[in-house]
Amino acid sequence: MVSTALKRTPLYEVHKHHQGKMIDFGGWELPVQYTGIIQEHQLVRTQAGIFDVSHMGEILITGEKAEAFIQYLMTNDVTRIKDNQVQYTLMCYPDGGVVDDLIVYRYSNQHYLLVVNASNVDKDYEWITSHIVEGVKVTNVSDQYAQIAVQGPKAQEILQKISTTDLSCIRFFWFEPQAELAGIQCMISRTGYTGEDGFEIYLPTDQAAEMWCSIVAAGGDDIAPAGLGARDTLRFEAKLPLYGQELGPDISPLEAGLNTFVKLDSGDFIGREALLQQKESGTDRVLVEFEMVGKGIPRSHYEVYKNGEQIGFVTSGAHSPTFGKPIGLALLPRQWSEPGEEFDIMIRSKPVPARVTRGAFYKRPTK
Amino acid sequence: MKVPQELKYTNEHEWIKVEGNRAILGITDYAQHNLGDIVFVEIPELDAQVSSGDEVAVIESVKTVSSVYTPVSGTIVEINEALEENPELLNQEPYEQFIGIIEMDDPSSLDNLMTAEEYEQFCQEQG
């Protein structure tokens, strides 16, 4: 095997400066943590954290047929969003399995930006271009963007200090294509992957380090860098799906409970027939929340047993920093999915009892 | 990184303190630092017979699962139950918190362990 050099984001030197603990994350050299995952996690829940998410992929879809093209590739109804609005959606195979989950930015009905998972960029680009039609142009612009996420209840207050753009005007899942922050022209959306209020900032790679440092300086004690470890525990606690765990070629969006993002009445799209059938007959498997009855920490891909037989697996599991105890998500047959149902999780070859719950995950307190 | 002089060390980042025929086993400062926030410890089984190289405990941090091995053979005669309720103690005071105490069958296996200087060097090589 030939070892290939890890890719670095434009913020690599900044992470080194902050003494980030760098790991190989799907071919990217990124910080898993700086001071500690739990501390970073808590800071995002209570104040603010800043994340380098420059590894995310960006694919530009332009042309007079752009809207219809996206509509045919995605499960959500892209015609429902307006200019400067963002939509979470999924791309499926004909059998209903998931190519990727992503967010769509609509600049106009002839100009969209898709933000996709880093590990899926090449696969997505190939899948999208393999369905290309006349009147559509597809461009992989991943290398042109740095992306910085500022998440937490104090995100707006901190960023507003260094911005002439009125950030309070950007509503949840909307964006400002021509924003100004720290003297840098950028695109800012009120989006994120933590379950908190916050923003994601897209800007040219050569200005990323300057932007990062300005934000950290503006935030003072209210902000600190947060790594991939906290990003995962934050998204998990908020029950936000992760491709490769809650979603994948073998797990449909309906099995993962993402029915809201699958619009079966808005014209044809790839996977619609299979998903329609799943919806009508009910999926065999259901994603359930669970808590541990015995001692142990459930982790992704651990097997779930009932009456001596494997019935499913854990998609994500962790010690929840907010609740101070382990919680998990598992994909189980529908007949075992009701709250109160007990099953065993195989942890190091030993069965440890767990129980289906509902409402055990994090919901941001409403103001 | 702290490496107390009076202890012996393994290349799996455990420390051993010898008191007569008893070997007190714990994890090093280097180990706890690399694991990050420790959130669960599966402590050894009391009275278990263990052989050198056996896994005697499991430590889970937020991000990873890691085994603790005993470098000596013998019987587990004491365990640190406090770690079940407060696993983060291993982050806070790795040399004050033991994992288990082993009554050794053959103290000569201690000869294979590293001194503090050797261990410090070993850690530097690990980066």
C-alpha cells in the first residue's frame, strides 16, 4: 500500500498554534481536540466554539435547468426554497439507499451550491455528473472554499462585533451571499451541526487564517477552538445524522427517521419509487433512541441482540457530555422499536442490557 | 508530563509500584493525556488469576477504547472501585489512582519493565 500524504486545510498552522491534537480524518489532517472534548463540547453548549470545517466539499450547480436537475437528484423539494435560503436534503440511489446527505444553498434558480460530506466529494461529483443533462453545469469547487463554523448561544453576539452585516437578519437556514466579517467578503449562513444557534462562514482559502484569528480575538473568553471530537458529540447529542453511521447505501432516509426531508408528492426523483413503497408498507427497520440499563458505553457498529439473536446494530453511541451518561441510536426491527423495549448490546463480547427511550436527546432551550 | 522516579513502566503505558510481593498497577500521565477525557472504566475482577500480558481492565475515553494489561502474573487482590463512579480521576491524578493490585506469582517478570528514564525516552520516541 502506498501511503498518501494527508490533506491540510488552510487553517493547519492555526491548529498547530492552538496545540490541536491532529488526526487522520478520512485523509484530512485535522484536530480531534485542543484542550479536551468535554470542555469544548460544554463551551459550545453554553457560549461559543469555533470549528474548521474546510474539509467539507462544495459542488456548484449552475445553468437554466439547475433547479429541475437538483429536484431529480434530491429527496427534498428544492422548489420550496427561495433565493438565499438553505435546505437539508439527501441524494439517493434507485433502491432508496443514500449516496449522501447535504445542504443546498440557493443563490437563484439557476445557481446552487451543494455542501457535501468530505469523504463523499468524489463519489457525489461522479454520481451527479453521471446524470447530467443539457442546460446544467456541475463544478467541484471544494478547493476554493475555506469553511469556518461558529456555534453556540453567543455566536451572533461575537460575530456581530466584527461585522457590518446585520446578522440578526439572517434567519435559521438562510444565508447572506455578500456578507462582511473582519473586513473580509464572505458568505454566511445560519446553519450548523451542533444543535446550537450558530453560523457557517464560507470564504477564500487565503483569508481563512486571518478570519479565524479575528473571530477568536473578538470572542475573548467566550469562545475557544473546538475539534472534531466535540463536533461529533455535539451533533450526536442533538440527534443529527452522520453519513456512514445513521445513513449509508444500506440505510434509507425513512429508516433513519428523516421523513420530513423526503417529499414523495413533488414529482419524480431518483429513489422515489423505492421510498414510496417503504413509506406505504412501513420500513422494516427503525432508528431508535436508547439508554443503557447495564454498565458500558455503546459505540457505532456494536451489535444488538434480543433472545440470543442479532436484531440490529448501534449506529452512534457515546457518553453524552450534557447528560453525563451514555446514550445511543440503533437501527432495529420495527417490532422491537417501542419505548421500554429492552435488548442487549454486545460490548467486548458481553451482552449489556439497554432500553428504547424517546426524548433522551438534546433540544436547545427555547428563549 | 510526569514520570515519577520510584515507579516501573511498561510499553503499554502502565506503571507498576512494587510493595513486597504486591504489584500496584495504574496508567501513566502520558496514557491519560493521550486518551483524553476518560468516561468509563471496566475495573479488574477481584480474585481473578491473571498472567503477564492479560487484559485486566478497559478504559474508555470520549473518543476511544483502550485496554490495560498486567505485566506480571498473579492474583488480583485489590481493585479501585472509585473508578466506576468517577472515571475522570484517572485524568486528574493518574499516579494516585491505581487500577488493581496483583499478588505476584513470580516477581522476576518485573525485570522486563522500564525505569523512569527509559520510559521517558520511550515516550519521546513515540512523539
